Amino acid sequence: MYLADSWQDYQLLDAGNGDKLERWGNVTLLRPDPQAVWPMKEHRADAVYHRSATGGGHWEYVRDLPESWTIRYRNLTFVVRPTGFKHTGLFPEQAVNWDFMASRLSAWKKANGDAPRVLNLFAYTGGATCACAAAGAQVVHVDAAKGMVAWAKDNAAASGLSAAPIRYMVDDCLKFVRREQRRGNFYEGILMDPPSYGRGPGGEMWKIETGLYELVSECAKLLSDRPCFFLINSYTTGLAPSVLKNVLTVALPQGHAEADEVGLPIRRGNLVLPCGATGRWVP
């Protein structure tokens, strides 16, 4: 398992009964998590997310909280903001992938002398974008949601990366990739975090089961002749890590692919909460 165990401002205090209790800086939140099917011991939180039977849900605030606050991971700072769909704008388990990419990019830059180019698809609020930019990469950040791209800019500013070479695009990922092919652009690193289902800004439909391999194979055409990495992250229930490894192996037969679960250590006992899967390819 790829374990995100280097946080200081974030901690998974406990999990169980379909919930997880987390510390985000000095704020504790209790949110649903369907993987936590065992009993939980701790329950006290500053805010609790309650699901609605008709979809969505709402936050119950036990004490007054700011609308948003910041937490740090290594040299990065992120804006945390509870949303109406239980999310906070950050997936802390992805820190293990930020470290992997930052290490690869730093070594690539040292070996090659220039700045590596990175394409981040379904880039959300830009945690990976910030990690790659801080490691010296030029990053193209693509997401179909204008609000998420704005949040990513806030995270870059909070991390001192406002002047970093980051290009933000509100676009459908597959259409953008094909335009990049026609433009003759190439990247040393490519990463993606595709949803199970989604719609592009022009109403384009996305389903990971039917769209993932096509997107990866099209992205493979954008890798430069000095590639650094290709990373796929997935939260789709039932999509095993080995599926991601197979997709990478078939789309990129030259090189090495591996995949595993991503997880967060739980403070109670020796438990780990599984948080999706990641496939990694390196030349």
C-alpha cells in the first residue's frame, strides 16, 4: 500500500461505523466514509456531515468555524473549506503521490538541466499541481469545473507559487489532450485523477469504465522522449489497482508499471483506511 504517513497538520484520528474522524489543523471533522465498516471509538468533532436520504447532505457545526483555513504539508500550504458534498477541497492521502512525483521531477531536473513539463488532468484544487510546481516543473492544470480551478489558484498563492509556470485550463480533458497532440506539445510527466462519472464544460459525458484506456492511450502520445512518470489515481469502487497497472502496461509497453491501494494511517491501533488506488509508470 502507498501510505500517506508524513503529515503533521492532518491526522486521521479514528474511523468506523461508516465515518472518519479527522484533524485538519486545529479543527476536527466527522465525515462519511463507506470503507470504514468496523466500529469507531471516538466521535467528538467540531463539525459533523450528515447525509441526506435524497442526496447530498449538510454540515452540523458543534462550534463556530471559519469559512476556510489553511494547513501545511512540507513546503506546501492548502486552503481547506468544508463543502456541501462532504469534501474539504483536499484529499490528504494524495500526499504520498505528491512525494513520489516531486522526487521523480527533482531527479529529472538534476539529470537534464531544464524544467520538466507536467500535464495534470482532472486536476481538482491543485494539490498535485502545487507539488509538481514546487519541484521545479512547468505545469498545465486542466479541470472542467471553473470553481475548482479558482480554488487551485488560491492553493498556489497560499504555497507561494503565484508566479510559478502554471497554466490553468477549464476544459474537457480528452479534447484538450487531442488539441495538444495537434499542437505538437509534449510532457515529461502526466497524471490524472478521473472521476467515475462526469460531464465536461460542454456537456461531454465521461464514464471511467469506457473512457479510461482511450484517455491514457491518447495521453501516451504526449509523453516526450525523456519521460519522467505517468500516474493514474482512481476512487472508483470496484476498480482494482491491477486494472490501473494493466492499462498502463498496455498503453506504455516500454517501461515499468506498478499499482497499489492508497491509504491513511489511523491513530487508533495499527489500522489503515484504504483510499482508492494508484497506478504508476516510470521509464
